[in-house]
Amino acid sequence: MEKPIGDIELPGLPLFRKGKVRDVFEVDDKLLIVATDRISAFDWILPSLIPYKGKVLTQLSKFWFDFVGLVVPNHLIATETGEFPPALASYAGVLAKRSMLVKRTKVVPIECVVRGYLSGSGWKEYKTTGKVCGIRLPKGLRESDQIAEPIFTPSTKAEKGHDVNISFKDVEKEIGAELAGKIRRTSLELYQKAALYAVSKGIIIADTKFEFGLDGDELILIDEIFTPDSSRFWPLAQYEPGRSQPSLDKQFVRDYLETTAWDKNSPPPELPAEIVAKTAQKYLEIYKVLTGLDDIA
């Protein structure tokens, strides 16, 4: 198992943004997004690193960007270090498989969430109100039930702290009705295309989130798509509504942390070695199942 990478240092390149998982650098008029092996949960960056995680996020996003390329353009320019500008050549070792050279866009300040199944914060809200982000759902649904038609349930895009679910009307007020309608239509189409493919591989995509940017007037897909950090992946063979599901995504780590004494208001604990290893295994497995490739570990 390779040594995981927690922080990326590229002397001479301006740091544009340091996220929970990704470090973003400026490269002329473009951005270099480097996925580390950090993992976050409950708005905290955990002290443990997950081997191969950054590579899985990058390579799986690359696969999906290509797969949905006819639905909407994306920000990807290159992922192969040999195609990067010469200024990055000396960093090829650390950047390999975990970095994307992308267009710089004006980010749309909305987390575009699509739910095909009732889980997570959507399930919690439904139990209390019978709605999810203002959308009323039929009575009597169980945890993990499939929703008759996938729903667009946006949230705020918080730089710090927790994203907050909002209604579509809130989105229209924030970014305008025309753009709001376009990102809703595009998000639903992306989800439906990927969900059909995933089921053919024995995987349910329960829900997922997207981010969009504007390249001039053109709406383009940015960040990551359909990764185990941004989606819930459930093995179809083990699916049983009425309870939480086994997963091949970050939910495994959240579920473990719920069993500890951590109060979520103080620095989080280290993950046990077996949890780290199992998480890495899940990330590698979903990559292999969805892409048919086994070229990371």
C-alpha cells in the first residue's frame, strides 16, 4: 500500500484555494486541482489519511466527465502529467493520477444535489415534515426507499461549516430563474444517465451532488462528479429498503464515527488502522466496478 499524501507543496505555484480534500493552484490563466488523501466528515478534516483516495477521486471524475460529455461541457483540460505545462514537469511524481488541469470559471454558489432514494439529511427532513427541500413526497416512505422520480434538492455552498438545504425558489432568487432552471434540468439529466449505467454494473447511485461554473455565458460542470466523496453508492445485490444500506463511499467513515464518543464539536479522533484500510478498499472497489479498470493501486 502506497504512502498517502496529506498536503501538496508545489513551490513557485500560487495557492489559489485549500479545501478540505483538494489543494488548488494557479497555473497562468488555468487552475491545477490536486486531490489529496485527506478525508472529511461532519465538517471536520480527519487526522487520518486514506491511501489512494485522491487518485480514485480524480480518475473516477475523469471517467464520468467523459461519460456525460454530451450532456454538458466540463472544465477538464488534462489529467496526464505529460500534457501539463512545462512548469509542472518537476512535480510529475506527486501529481500523477491525482491532479486535473482545468478552466477557471465563475463558480455558481449552489450545491446541486439530486436524490433518487431517501437517505441522509433528506430522510431526516422527510420524517419531520414529509418534505425534502420544500418538495412534498408521498406518505409512508421508508428509509432508503426509491423516490418515484429523482428530485433536485439544492443546498447552500458553504466555504466553512455545513451546507444548508434550500428550496428551488431560494435558488431562483440567488442566481436567477433561467440559470436555476438550467442547472436543475442538467443535474437531473446527469443523474439519470449515470444511474442507469451504474445499475448495469450492480451499483445504485442513491444521491449525488454537482457543482457548476460559468465560462462566459456557458454553463459547465466543475469540481468532481459521481465519486465516493460526492455520492452514495449502494451495492444493488444488498439493497433492502427500510434501513440504512451498506455503502461503497464515505458513509462508511461517518457510520464508524457515529459509534465513537466524539462530540463533533472538538477535533476528531484518529481512525483505527482497520477503518482506514477498509475505507481505501471501498474507494478502490467502486472505482474498479464502475470503470472496469484496475490501474490505481
